[in-house]
Amino acid sequence: MAAKTTPEEATTTSAPAAASPATPPAPPVFRPGLEGVPATQSAICDIDGQRGVLTYRGVPVDQLARNSSFLETAYLLIWGELPTIFQLNDFQQEVQMHRRVSFRIRDMMKCFPASGHPMDALQASAASLGLFYSRRALYDPQYVTEAVVRLIAKIPTMVAAFQLIRKGQDPIQPRDDLAYSANFLYMLTEREPDSLAARIFDSCLILHAEHSLNASTFSARVTASTLTDPYAVVASAVGTLAGPLHGGANEDVLDMLDQIGSVDRVEAWLDQAIASKQKIMGFGHREYRVKDPRAVILQGLAEELFVRFGHDTMYDVARRLEEVAADRLGPKGIYPNVDFYSGLVYRKLGIPRDLFTPIFAIARTAGWLAHWREQLGANRIYRPTQIYTGSAERPWLPLESRPASS
């Protein structure tokens, strides 16, 4: 029933508003690459670029790299809390049970050209999982859990399988007695890895598991916002990571160190590179104005490997380059990022250079899935606007009336 209105209220409410001059709306501001434009709210990852602190769900990444495992870290990222011992055991067992991939996927991979890039093979293989598990019951907790387990479990298997297939060999099956990272190295190299190598590789996966709204994670969230299946979400993120402006920088770092060649050539090379405005690979980051905390940890991991498996002279070149660059570039807030030392670690582990980015994808699958779940929690399809820069409205002309091209 409508509320009664007094005569005084009626007089007040019906009086015309005072006229005011119309204020034209402010023109939209274009920011290339959406730099600095908030596109979502997230509780997954936080970066303090001034202090060089990275946290996953509030836990500093250095503590995770030192004390956790990749699967425990993935659980934290995806489900929001560190697991109990029972939850972690269940998660590890579920992942272990789902490592194998269908023979149909292996047969498909055998049709890929051996010269193809492993990231392209991974994108196609990840997308193919949707053919087997495309029910899209996105709000069924069991479906979500199963999808998380399958992707965390099968992505490493597909990376290792393509590596052997392109060499003309049959992929080898996962070993149920090996932990996550040790099993991947075994499938990749066909031999059981040293325990130190497996532990260090596991720490590398932790360091690459998540990093806020980078390009591939944004791609994952945009794809997720359409309510497609999580296999398409991960495949789209893999495709984004494959671009040279996102993944692959640690390969370029090794190329750069090889080009410099020796410690005594570092200073002259860097001065020439700065003078010619050449990009110094492995230096600088949009988020950090100090040394990337992941680079600090990776440098320590590299030194552990060198003690056990022998020194890499390119590490001496890298350290000298960091030292000289601190004087030249440090005042501008340009310091080593995560890619500067990771390639040296992977090379010492015997991993081919063109697998560095697929390994990045193995790790980042945890972050992508965390953002997929978070996107579903308060979903709205992404539809940003644009600033039109084309022609003003004009009529269609018959073919014979159009001016001849010059």
C-alpha cells in the first residue's frame, strides 16, 4: 500500500529543480596496455614493488619456497588456505592418480611437427582435454575439484610427452612412487632425478605459480568470464604466455650471457647496450623498483646446484652484470627480475631452452586456476570500451564512383 503524502511534502517534491548548466562528460583516458587500470578485485596475490615483497594469500613467497611444496602452494592459491595434513595427502593422491593422459591425446601429439614449438603443442593439448571433460558444470563443486586436479596433474605429463615424441621416442608413463616435481623430471629425462635437483625444481615451480594480473592471467580471467570450461581457460592463458613479451625471457637471458662471453667484457658490453638503448634481458619489471624477490631466491638455488653439480661460468658473467648494472640502472629502479637467474637454474638441471616457457606454464596453471575460481565467484563478462579513431560517418559509394587507388 502506498504511503500517504502531506500537502507540504507534495509541494516540496513537485517543485521544479533549479536549472544548472549541463556538464559535458570527461573524455575517456586511453592507457596503452591498460597500465595501472584496475580490472578486477583479487585476494590471491599481492606485490609490494617498493619493498620487493610477494605474497600468495598473504604468505610470503620466500617462506613458501623454503618450507612448502608446489602442490601445497597450489592448494593454498586455489582453495585459499594452507591445507591440513589430511587435505594435502588427499590432494597429492588425487593428482598422482590423474597424471596419465589418454592414448588419443598422445596419438594426436605424435601428429604435431617435430619442429613445432612446445608451447604450441601444449596449448593444443590443454585445449583437447575439454573434448574429454567438457561438461561445464561450473557451479558443481565436484566438477571444479576434478578439473583442478586434472589440469595440475596432466599439464606436466603433456610437456614431457611432447619432448620425447619430437625426439622420435614414445613418452614414458608417470611413476606413482615419485613426487610431483621428481616425476616430471623423470618423464622428461627418462631417469630418476637427484633429490636436490627435484627439490630445487619444485621451488622454481612455487616461484612461478602466481604473479597477480599479468597478461596470461588476465587472458584466463577474460576467458573464464564467458563461462567456458577451465580447459579452454588454461589453453587461452598458455597461448598468451607463448608471446615473447611475456614468456621466454629467461631464454633470452642465456643468449645475452653467451653473447657477452666473459666477465671482463661485461662493463663495455653494458655501456654499449645502454648507449644504443638495447633492452637488457632479465632486468626491470613493471611492478618492482628493487630486485625481484624471486630473483633473490633463484640466485641462491643456482648456487646450491653449482655446489652439487659443478659451476657454470655464465653465472660469473651474470653476477658481474648485476653488479655493474646496479650502478648504471639501479638509480632508475631497474634490477634483476625473475628471469635473470631462472634460465641458469634450468640449464644446470639439463632442461632444453625451449622448454623453459612450458615449465613456466606448468607452474602458472595453479595461479590461472585460482583466478578462474575467483572469477566465477563474482562473474561479469569482460567488455571494456574503446576510443574510436576511424573515419567520421560517410556514405557507401558504388564501385564505379570510388576513386582509383594511387
